[in-house]
Amino acid sequence: MIRVRSATMRDLKGYHACFDAVARERRHLGSTAAPSLKGSRGWLRAVADGTVYVLASNLVLSRKAITAWIGGHEPPTMPPQPPYT
């Protein structure tokens, strides 16, 4: 069984290691290594303190399908910001 729970700051080292492993695969992320531990801490703090939707699926979903899943309202478009601040 897969257990889904909210992220906490206790997850920092595991999150950082996982991010780094995926980044080094050079397939799924734009970076080739994890940010510094300090940078990862800032990002994880924002995730832990904010409202984040997590969707796991073995299906390829369109933006329209995902929007319908979260209640039919697309989130506002925001300029990209570095997550490591």
C-alpha cells in the first residue's frame, strides 16, 4: 500500500537526496543536480506551509482534465520564480 501524507521539514534530507537522484538522471528535470541543502530547505518550507496539490496517476492527463479534477478553476498564471529563495 502507498501512504500519502503532507510534507514536513523532517523530510528535508530525503527530499534533497531524491531530487538530486532524479536530477542526475537528466531526463525529468531541468537541472542536473539538487540545489544546495539551504535552497532545498527554502523550497520545502514553502511546500510544507502552503496549499499544494499532489496528483499521482498512471494516466497521461491533459491540463483540462487536471483543472477539472481540482474543481474546474485554473490557477492564475504567475511568472516563474526561483523556488530556492
